[in-house]
Amino acid sequence: MDTETKSFILLVCAIALAHGGVRVMWGAICPIVFGERRWKALSDAKQYEIRLSFNCALNGILAPALVYPALTSTPPLNPNGLYATVFPRHEGSVLGCAASVGYLLYDFLAMLSNYTVSMKANGVVAYNLYLWHHALSVAFWPVAVLHNSFVFFVNWFVASEASSAFLAARGAMLSLGTINTPLGMVVQFGFVLSYFMSRIYVMPNLVKSIYYADWGQVPAWQANIARFTVPLPFMLNIYWGILIVRSMVKVLFGKKKGKGKKAA
């Protein structure tokens, strides 16, 4: 194992442990922040969601900030007119990936060790989607970054975690029953805007970049991993995007429908 790989693994493990420490400290002060009486009245699933939110928000700020300098709208073009799959790597790619993978490793282990309450908080479908998302990201994002291949896509996948900060705040406010306040509306708007800007708006360039990628630049095993794993976040983001739109429609038009029935 080379020095760069060892350093990356150590950094990922350090970040995962740091998230564990943050989780313990945040969990300890939650009763103080929200009031002991109010905290005890919350279900285990709601307490779990609130404890989770701080780490999720922290990752949603830190990882995208670190990877931001490495972002480009498309990879550079090779002389053959195809998008490069291997090109000089920015240090932000390594740091952003390590920050995100460290968090995902921590959260993956937290979900497994708190299986019952995590399943209650997320639901069966979301729980399993999160597990697979985390496992595949932890397994394959470092492969791309350490081999300097398809790093462009990992950069944008890490950057898309920006919506997690608002997602975390939204989840905490739902658990506390404060989502329908003016601040809650701001958080909901921020989540929808950040989600579609960081995950949906950028998707055409990502699809174009993988479709016209120069596959010949990388060994066959790396190309096969990319063909399998790069499209998966597209599908997940579209699926979650549809759920968000359905939720927005329900909020915007569901109340109006209810008022109409009452008036009748």
C-alpha cells in the first residue's frame, strides 16, 4: 500500500471518529438546547433524527466547501474530442472526498448499530437506500480519487451533499414540530433550491460527460466500475426529486383542496 493511500485511509478514519465524537457531544447537550422536558417527550425515532442532524449538516457544509475549488462544468476535452477520464487532480478532490467518505462511513456504522430506531426514523425503503448509497460511496469514491480516474464525477457527487445541510435542519424541525413556522418555510425552500441546484440542474452536464467519456484512458476494471456506479446517483437523485415534487404539490395544493371541501 502506497503512502498516499495510507494517508487517505487514516484521514477518512479520523473524520469518521470525529463525527462519532460530535454525535456524542451533540446528543449530550440536546436536552439542554431543546429543554429536558420537551426532549423526554420525543419518541426514540425523533430523538435519533435530531441527534443525526448535526453531523449531517456539518458534512453538508464541510465536504462541498473543500471540493468546491476542484469543480468544473465538464472534464477537459482530449485531442480525440472525448472528455478526459484522467487529468491532473486538484487537492480539493482528495480533501472533499475524504470528508464525505468519513461521514458516510460513520453514518453507515451508526445506522447498523441503531438498526431498530433508524428503521423507524427513516422507513424501510429509505433505510435500505441510505445503506446501499453509503456502502457504494465508501467503497468506490476512494478508488476513483486514488487512481485519479473519473474524479470529475466524484467531485460533483461530493458537492451535491450541500443539500444535506438543509435536509438535516428540515428533519430536526419535523421532529420538533416546528417545520410550519416562518423559519421552517425558509428551511424547506432552502432544501428544495439546494437539492435541485446541486443534484438536478447539473445532471445534463454529468450525463453528457459520462456518455462522451474517453474510456480508453483507463484500465477495463476501472471503466466497468464507472459504468455501473456513476449512473446510480442519477437514478437516486431523480427518484428523490420526484418525491420532493410530490411533497411540494401536496403542500401547495392539498391545503387549498381541504379549504374547498370545508366551504362546501
